[in-house]
Amino acid sequence: GNSVTQMEGPVTLSEEAFLTINCTYTATGYPSLFWYVQYPGEGLQLLLKATKADDKGSNKGFEATYRKETTSFHLEKGSVQVSDSAVYFCALTANTGNQFYFGTGTSLTVIP
Amino acid sequence: DTAVSQTPKYLVTQMGNDKSIKCEQNLGHDTMYWYKQDSKKFLKIMFSYNNKELIINETVPNRFSPKSPDKAHLNLHINSLELGDSAVYFCASSHRSPGRQSHGYTFGSGTRLTVV
């Protein structure tokens, strides 16, 4: 079956620290992988995506590389800001017309 | 232009009441979804409609009934509201066709339902 596992939070970092949020997946076929971000009081927004192995998605300084050999899609940012405080969701779709599968979310708080 | 819009944004109501949440998308997507997000931010899919046809119907109390008058609208009606229904409900839309799902979901901003 299809599933996503991401590291549990909450994660608290100081401003300008390096961020990694781990995400691993199980999927049939060749999934597309996504990171969504939810800022306080808002809906989920697509942050970045990768549709095939070795693709790197990037946006707003965040990056994630689709690693088929380790079935991972870890989110990284070199220097976080207070404005990055949010909940981050890893997700996949199997491109077979089925639903998206979301991880449980990781809450990030960046302190000045 | 709001891509996926839900109304109302906040809904406070008493136990036992019946309420509806409305969702509309102007993206030309063929599939719409309702998700429930609990206090721990866990997202649980409830329903999905593709071109007005119900395609996902997870284990949800039958007090919850979705209705899709056309592929741009998906409403959620809840009967006999209970305290445990308090949550944030998100509408989302996407393309379902294989190859187009890689575009991802677009979410509404959520409806915070509080049952008192």
C-alpha cells in the first residue's frame, strides 16, 4: 500500500539554523512526492514537489530530493527564519488516479 | 481570485444542530475532497468526488453527507452535531487523471467548526 512517514515534532530551532525534516514513503508504482506547508490559521500550501527519482524540488530556500533507493524525500533549508514557523506535511500520490497520502505533519518553531 | 474558497471560515454551534459548509473551486479541477484536521494537525480524508461521482467515502459517521451539484462545488452537511466534530475542515481540489495528479492538491483556507 501507499503511506508516508515523517519525523515527529515539534521541532524548535534558532534563527539561521539548518533544518532537516525526514520523510520516507512506501508506494506502489512511481509516486510523485510533495511537501506542503501550513502557516498558523491557514490552509495547506504546496511548498515543493518532485515527480521522478533524483528530481530535486525547491522553493523559498527549501529543497528536497526524491531518493528512490532510500524511498526518502527529506526537507532541508540551510538557514531558517522566524517566518518559517509552520507545520510541514510530506505527501505522495501514486499517479494512478488514487488519492494523496499525507504524513502526520511536523510542527516547526523558529525562535529569534 | 481565490482558487478554492470555503464558507464559512468560522462556525460555532450547539450540539444537536445541523450545519453545512460550502466549497467552490475555479481551477477547472475534476476532483474535490473534504479533509478533517484534528487538534494535533493530523489530516484525515473524509470524502472525494470526481465529476460529481463519489469515489472516496472513508469511515465517517453517516451524520456527514457530502453533496456535489457540479464538479466545481462540493458541500458538506453535518446532522446532529456532536462535541467530537469540533475540528478544522478543509476542502481541496485536484486533477485525477493519471499524469496530472503530479500538479498536487489546492486547499481552501479551512472552516474551524466549534461545537459547544
